[in-house]
Amino acid sequence: MGKYQIDTAHKLSIIYHDPLEDTYIVSDDPSHVDEMIMTPNDIVIGNIYKCHVLNIVEQGAHVRVGNVRGSLFYEYYDRSHPVKPNDTILVQAVYREPGNGYVKFTNHPAFLDEKASILYEWEQLDATKDEQTFLGVISRILDNNNIIVRFFNGITAKMDNPYRNPKCDFARIAKLREGTVEKFTVTNFENETKRIFLKLAPTEETIQSAVVVNAIVLYVHATGIDVRTEDGETGTIPSECFSEFGEHNSLYMRLLQEGTTLTVVRTNPGTYSFRLVPYFKTHPMNIESVRRGALLKGNCITVNGVLYVTPLLSNFSQRYEIKMKDNYRKVEDGSVMMMHVLNVKNKSEKDYTMDVSTALDVVAGNGIDDVYHFMMEYFKDVKALIERYQEEKYPFANYTIGQHVECVVESIVPESNKIAIEVHSINKQSKHAAAKGIATIVLPDKPASLYKVGQKVPGRVVWIDVERKLVHVCLDKPLFERIAPLDANTKVQKSKVQQPAWVLFANKYVQICCFQSGPQSTLLIVPVKHHYNDMVNSTNNDTNSLQVRTIKRLGPMMFAVQEQALYFYNSCQAQASVANMGRTEMMVSCRQLSETFDEASMLKEDETDVTDESENESVDEAPIKVGKRKGNAEDDNDQDETANNMDDDEDYDNDKSSGPTPSAMGTSKQRKKGSTSKPSKNGNYKPILKRKILAETEESAPEKQLPLKKKQKKKSSPVEVLETATAVAKVPKTGSKKTKKSILLIGKKEKSKKSKLKKKIAA
């Protein structure tokens, strides 16, 4: 007893509680606790006990604590720590089942932590406290991605679909499964209805499942760089793991010296990456965390002339072949490409397959914002290289875009209008050494041939060329005087019209331009390569002139694009928005739009015959295409067929009435050749009137709104055909062959009169 002194603290276990005397019997020996447990009431929910495993069942295991039987079932059984009969393990009491004397236990290590925050009674919830956080286990994930969470003593709560939060931690959410133990924060609760609402508790992890360390460069070799981390581990950074732009990887390797410290992320044991440190902050690192619809980055490599891309995941290395076309540019090894995840399947615990798309219109779902982001990443990579060149004392890296400089002409290449120059800083306080540069003469009134070697010419820096280690300068006086540095407070407004601009510099990624007229303004950065997945070889204009529209600020310049690129990427964004809509919403929207179509527009659908509009007929619903261009039916035949096929494949594949079958499409093509009859069920041919003929004579037909529903085909009686043909006959002759063919379908006058008479009698 000497250890028990006043003001000393000890850990004790409750052996027995007498409710009449309100007395607890406690012990500091855990073995005594098990000996004294005789009934389920002796179990205290939230306490940790030693239990004996009785047997294993499909749901988990049966256990015994003292003389009380219990279970490790379902989400409370941590299958990553399996048990076997006769094992003695630590468990925590979760819930006492009323009536049967059974107690539910859990062996999840997170719950067995003495510091874990456990919710086991409603009185713990305090409305005056913000951000109350408790450990919970996921019981169910519903079809709408709402999550049911269980706490102790039968307390349950709900977390609304976490993907609705635009700032959600995608990688963390993707790991949630039934049986996952997580920290949840209470956002609201109702004592009366016993309802609790949750969100995921914030995590202090900066990179999910990724280890970020500082590493010292040991040795630089052809295929990578050997490094040693702060913990003493050694590994390699492969040569393609420095930049997202393949051409820049070799530049990084040349600039790194032994003893340089880098911040890297460990992607696999012994392998590190420099470029993936920011990427893994917001993207999954392992295949288990990838969900359908995710947008991943992949690494490009060419093998035997075939381009492949591999997802940047630590435990998944499947290669996907990229089909190249004649007008595609060469993709450097180590370049990054985006991949849209179409589906993820796990055949077993470690065997996964993934379907992806690298199509530009699929991965550029944010439209022109994706282009801006790509340009910003390229510009940031160039700046990072410039800073490393500055550390290595390269003179060209000390100059800045927009800087006013003095140039000395060294040599002239008249046929290309280029001048080799030596660049000097005008600022006398600057100690920048002279750098080599190139000036491209733009204005035709003073070509390069008019300059002289040794001549001093003022100019303005337009680009720092990290690949060639040069400064590019504009020497055209009317232009460099109009170029103004972009002030930090200057607001760049998105222009609604195109403006002409001169191209001052161009490479594979960007064109640096300035406006040809107007007030003094900053330089423009216009993309040549618009996206990671833009592989079309866009050659620079031979006329060194562009029509562009400004979008927003990008570093010291204005980001601008050509109008055709703006339209394309806006259409990609619109396509992505439509794809995100539910199928039902899409079809309802289509039908609402179709109500405004008049009869002439509806008649342009080649596959639909003229039908009776009787209300008693059975009908088939048929979705109507959105955004169909209006025009002559004959001119649009080919385009309509293509649109029909696209709609059938993508949007309405589950609707059997939504598109023509292959046989139906073949029949429609035959009819386009002028056929105006088809066989009936008994094999006899009956005349029918094609919609194309009606479209040619639409002036004679009364204007009506066609119904939204596509009706079943009905045999046209001879009387109805003749009545319609009579209406066609009223159209005056135009001399065209098509009009004559329509008149040939007309019956005799007597039959026409009889049909009218029959109609009146029927009425």
C-alpha cells in the first residue's frame, strides 16, 4: 500500500458497482477484473478487457470476458488484425445487447488507444462546444454516398456525401470503406430526434500516404541522382522525375551539384521524386485510393517508336498506349499527360485494373482554365530553372522579362531577320554581367539588314530562354516603347473581341507578343501547346502576327489565346458539364427544348414517318437531340447520321427507342435515293409519302407543333395518302424535278374528290 499516497494518480479498473450503496470496487490488477465479471451488467461500455477467443465465424469471432459471452462482428472486427481460437486479446466494450446478455466488443487498435475520444452517451454532446471530435466506425455507405457511422452504446450518426464539398480531401475520402475507423466532427445534433450530423475531422497530414523528406545529392549520373535523406536512407531520383516538361529534366540534372539539398517525396522504397511533392498533396498515391472520374497525371515514355503513359501511382505501373497521328508532335520522355479514370476494378486485394482516357476533350473539363493552369505550371517551371541558373552565376538568368536593356549587335542573319546581340543592363547600379541574346526584327520598315555590327541599340527583354541560355530582346523601337511592365495593381480585363498582336518570341510552348496598336500595354503570353494532352504540332505563324483575346494576368504578362482555341476549350467545358448531368435530367431537358420546334424542323428527322396524331394511339418516348443545326434537310443528311450515332452510343444506350438499329439505318439510306414505297406485312407495296417531299412543300401545309413523343408507325390508307397528295398538288409548279415527282404521286382528280367527300361524311 506504500505506493498509494495523497495526491498520487493511479490507473484502476472497476470490478463491481453497488447501485444501492453507490459504491465501486476497483483494482489495479487487470486479472482481477476478468475474474469478477459474472454478468453483462459487470461490463462497463468503453472499458478495455482481456478476452478469450472461442471460435471463428464468417462475421468475425465469438469471445468471452470472464463469464460473459460476446462477439467481434462486422464493422467492429478489425480484419487487418485477425484472431484465431484460444487467442487472448485486448478488446473494448462497445454495446450491451438488451435481452440476450451478449456484449459487442471491438479489437480496432484506434479504439484501444487510451487517448482516443469515444462517444458512448448523449450527455457528452455539448452544443456550447465547437468541433467536438470522436472516433467512429463506418457502418454503411449508401448509394448516394451518404455515410452511416456507429459509435458506442448504439449511437449512430450520418455524414452527408463528402464529395459535395469542393475542398474535400479526395485521397482520404477514397479510402473510406465499411469498417473504417475515422475521426468525425459533430456539426449538429438533435436530442429530441436522436440525430447526429457529422463531417470528417481535419487531418494534420500534409501529404496522404506520402513521406516528404529533405535529401542531399550524393552523385549525379546519366540515369538519375543518388541522394541520402535526413534519416540516413539512400535512394535514387530517376532522371525523368524533376519536371513535368520532358525537355527540362536534363537541365535540372546539369544544374544539381553534390551536396545540394532537395525536398523530395518517397514514391517507393529507395525511389524518390522531386516533381511530385505538390502533386501528392491533392491526389492519391496508391491505386486503392483512386475512384472513377478521378483526373490523374501520367508519365510518358517512348518504347520502339510507340508512346506509352503510366499513371503516377506508387503501386500501379500499367502502361497505356497513345495512338499517334501524322500531325502530332514528338513527346519527350518524362513529359506528363493527364488521364481521366473511366473505371477501377479490383480482382483481388492486390490485383487492380483501371480503364482511362487521355482524349483532350475528356481531360480538359475546366475549359480555358485548364489552359491557364498549364501555362502557369510551365512558367513556374521556367522560373525555378532561372533561380537555379542564378545560383550557378549564369549572366542571362539575372535579367527579367520587360526589363529595358542596351544591346550591341554582334552578327546579323538577314534572311531570318534575326540579330545576335550582347545584352547590357542600363541601370548603372546593377552589377549584372553582359549576357548573350537574340533579337528578332518584327516590323518590315526596318529589317535586320539595316543594322550594323557593333551598333548599340536600346531594347526590351521579352523572354529568358532556359533551354538555350539566352536573353530574347525586342529591338523594334515603336514596339519596345509601347511595352510596359505589368504593375501589381493593374487589373486585366477579359477582352470580348480579338486584337492583332506581333509575335516577338516563340518556342514549343509559348509565343510572347505585344499589341500592334492601342495604348501602352504589357507583354502577352499566348500558348502554342495548350494542355498536357495537346499533341497537335501547332507551327508558329510565318507572318509573325496573331489575332488574340486577353483572359487574365499571368506573372508579369497577360494571358491571351487565339479565338479558335477559346471556342474549342469552352466546348470541352460544356461537354463536361453535360456529362456530369444525370441521364434523367438530360432527357427532360431535351424534351423541354423540343417543344419549341416547329413542324418544318421536326420533318428534318430522316427516320420518322408521317403518323396519325390520335390520342388513343400507343406511343414510344424518343429523346430529341439538343443543339441540332437548322438547315436544308438534304445538306444535313450525313451530319445527322453522325450525330445520331454519337447520341446512341453515349447518352441513350439504355433506351431502345432512342436510335435506329443498324438495319434501320440501312433502310433509311436506301430510302434517301428516292424510294417512296415500302412492303407491308403481306408483302404488297403500298405508297407512302416521304417526309422529304413534305418538307419541299411546307408552305402548303398548316403549321403545327409536333408532339414530344415518337409514335408507332401506322399504315397509311390510300384515302389518307391521296388527301395529303392533294394538298401537295396545290403548290404551283416551279420547274424542278422534285416538284414533278411529287405531282406524279397525285391520284386522279376524281379520287381526290371522293377522298374529300369521305372525310366530310366521317366527320
